[in-house]
Amino acid sequence: MFKNILFDLDGTLLPMDMEEFTSGYFKLLVAKALPLGVDGKEFINNIWAGTKCMVKNDGSKSNEEAFWEFFDKIYGDKSPAIREICEEFYGNEFDGGRAFTGYNDKVKTLVDDVKKAGYRVVLATNPLFPDVATVKRTSWAGLSVDDFEGYTTYENSSYCKPNPKYFEEVCERFNLKPEECLMVGNDAEEDLAAAKIGMSVYLITDCLINNKNADLSEIPQGNFDDLRAFLGL
């Protein structure tokens, strides 16, 4: 039925409580930025606002450009220094964010077996992070970005989940037909948006997010053992 498997990262291949992870790594980032004279609370609020700019991106620019255009307006002449600090942070201190994630030893074997079975695999993580941060988070899951045909970052993407155009963009980039794709994720809103362009969806329930209490009774779901059975591996 499927030829291509798209995997989400945060909360799917990499177990985590999103609020715990975000809160934890933001503290590390604020500590890095404070020497520039920014207000910590205001800085976090602006990161969230910049994130919303990426989520609302209409495809006219990269998510990276959408984020930093907002920061340039807020911080003006200080913005280049903030950007340099952020780049240093993701290359170094961001490693401390691993403490706020889990680990599932079944993930690597499953991804390997999916590829052995002939599926094309793409890491379809919400492109809110720079490349270096995506490479690191993937490694925390016991994987390498080289395990995938490609992966999405804020540099190479112009949309975000839950915008269906994000999934269209992925299909265009990798020459995929939506009806031949299975999106494996953990977020009932963000990942189920793939169904709007004709993809099938499987929800991993270990760290399930269903903020809007959607009825998921008709959606294939379960843990990684269940997914393995679903795929006949």
C-alpha cells in the first residue's frame, strides 16, 4: 500500500514531553543570550513570536528568513549578535537539551527494517529548528540524518506543520505521491494534517499530543511494536 514512510522526530522517534523539553532548552538559550543585555522573559516571548512567524509562513521565503526578519525588527542592530550567539548555542550548549528527552531502543531497528523492506524514508520533522539542531536531536534518538533520504529544517522549508502545504513541499522535494505515503507522528493536529493532501497517518501513542481532543478512534495508532505489525515487518 505504501512506498514511502515519513517520520516525525520530536515525540515520535525521540520521546519527549514537549513542554518539558522546550522549557529546559529555552533556559539554556536564555543563559547564552543574557550577556548581550536582553531581558530573559521578553527574549523567550520573542522566540515564540518568531516561531509563529514561521508557522504562518506563506511559502514566499524560508522559515529561517521568516524568523530572523521578525528578530531584526525587534532587536535592530543587536540582532546580528543575537544570531551569532544562537548559532554558537545550537552548535554547543544545545547538547544539554538531551537531558529533557527520552530514548527508545526500538527506533533504530525499526527504521533500519523499514528501509530493508524497500520503503523510502524521510525525516519529516516540523522545520522550526536549524540544520545543526536537527542533526543533534536525531542523534539523541540513536539515529543519523544519513539514515533518511532527507530531512526538513528551517533553512530548507517554507512552511510548517500543521499547514498541509508543508507536506506538499516535502512531496515535491522528494518526488513523492501523497497516496503512497504514510506519515508517522505523535501530534493529532500537526501530523494528521498530512491526510488533507491524501497521505495516510499512523499516530505513535507513547507521547501522543491531542490538544484539541480530536476523535482519533478511526486513526491507526499504537507503539512501535504496533507500527511494526501494521507494516507487516
